[in-house]
Amino acid sequence: MAESFRLIDEGDVFYARALRAIRNAREHIQFMFYIWTDDAVGKVFSRALVRKAKQGVKVTLVVDAIGSHKLSTPAIRRLRKGGVEVFIHNRPHIFRWNWLRYLIRRNHRKIILIDNKKAFTGGFNIMRECSTKHYGANRWLDLMVETESLGLVAALQDQFEDACRRARHTKWSTRLLTRSGNRAILFRGSKTAPTYSMSRYLKRKLRTAKNQIVICVPYFIPYGFFWRILARKLKQGLSVEVILSKKSDLPWIDAVSFLMAYSLQKRGATVWLFDGGINPPRFSHTKLFRIDDMFVTGSANYDYRSMVLNLDTLLAFEKKHADWESLVLRIKKLSRVALAQELKPTLRAWLLWPFRWLL
């Protein structure tokens, strides 16, 4: 695997490689996803995990209560009966005072660990919408990193164990508005991978940007510094580009995202709308940041929820790499520059504006 990592931007390719890694597991499999749907794709993975558990491999699965609400109780029961250890992050307890944590704090990470030797992380979920085979040409665009770098694997192991503790112990998550302690992981292709506070690391890199900033996210709701730095960099003459989906799975978030992109566009930013070159448009669920020659990806969006409330992951690649360059070009090729009237604020955007911190 070149430089100990591989970029995967097709769901079927990711699913095939993940299933192959599961089949080759010998000691333990650790699986964590925000969305796990009990559909054609989810059932394939369920059977694969149960099969390995019956072979004596320790299998641990962590899913989020909101994201995986379509993972039915019978499906969870089948997994547990098959020997899979299943944890559900922030399961709702209606008759407890702290039920709001179910809505506010989510485990948005997507991590697969195989025998502490191979890892996958990024934005893909376990769902048919990401598969050409099951969803067709309108499949979601997304990105996953496959790695055998011991440093990255160890850092992702720490994040997996952190989320497991939170899912196991109800008292762990009762402080609703405390920070999640998210860490950005710096790729070095070695046995070590330094980690930094995710929001502080991203702030530092944005602050020191010299030439360009490209932000490709499905949900774009910058707050505080993350808004001001883009406006400041535009004033300094830097190239700032924002790539959004023409249409996402959450139209109320689109409204606020477009409002903020519109404000930046008036300041000189270039705003792209991804549609996949087809009608009806594809949805880009990709999280990708380019800051000069550095590229960052993972599960985090450019918003308050990802930086403060949710459990999220970011990987930073500070060396220029041709695969990253071609990926950005492919996304732009499937997008077009947004017209001002397409982004103009709507009544829905203004009504949701006061609640943008929690969207």
C-alpha cells in the first residue's frame, strides 16, 4: 500500500475491501459507525461479523442511537446472539432527566480496526445509499482512508476505546455541554502519529494558510473563529473555495449552509455546488479540507457540532500527494460554480439561524 495509506471514494470498493479485511481477521475486529442500516449492505456486514465471532475472533461493534435508528432491535439481537459485543452510544432514556444527551451528543466516528494492523476511517457509513450496486448512479460520494501505518492504527485504537467507554457507562455522558476531546491525527507513515486537539489544530493551520483554502463538506455551518478566519483570509487576498452539495439529505441544514456560503461569496469566495453531473443530483458526503499543500479528511464537518459536541475524527496529511490533488480535481469536475441567486437566504434559513449551533 503506497505510503501506508489508500484513498477510497467508491462505496462498493470500500465495502469489498472492508469485507476482505474482516475475512482475514485472526484476533479481533473493532467496528464503529454513525449510521448502520439493516438493509442489503448492512446485512452482508452483519453476517460477516457473526461468522468471524463464531470462529473465535473477538468482535466489538459500536453504533450511534440516532444515526443507526434503522438498525432494528431484532438485528441487534441477532448480532449479540451470534457473539458480537454491541454497544449503542447515547441510547435514549425517556424517563431520565438527561435524555437530551441523546439529541445533543453523538458518536459520529467511522472506524474499522483489524488485529491492530489495518484500519479504515473517513465518512462512509454502512448503508445502501453509498453503493452503486444497490443504489445506482445516484450513490453518495464519500471518502475513506485505508491504512496499515502503525501510528495511525494506534491513534484510531485510542479513539475507538474512548468511544467504547462512553457507550458503556451512562454517567460518562451526563455532562451535556462539555467538550468531546476530539483529536486530529497527523500522518507520518511511521510507528508514531502525534495527535492534537482537533479544533485547535485546524484553527492553527487555517490561521497560517498562505495561498489557498478549499473546504468540501456536506454541512457547512462555521462558527466563531472558523467563520472569521475565512472572511479574514479573503480580505488578505487568499483563494477560498467552498464545495457544497446542490442537495443533501438534510434540507434544513442546506438552507443555513447556503446562507453562510452566500455571505462568503459576496466577500470573494468561490462556491461550488456538487451534483455529480446528473439529474437528480448526487449527494456529496465527503469531508475534505485543503490548506495550502496539506490535506485533511475524516468524519468531521465544518461546524460547532463536529468540533465541540460530537465524537469525530480528522486525519491530517501534511505532505503533498498526487492522489489528493486528483481527488479534488474530480470533485470539482462533478461540480459547478454556484450562482448568487442559488445561494440567497430563504425564510427557512433565517428561522433556523438562531439554532445553527445545534444543527
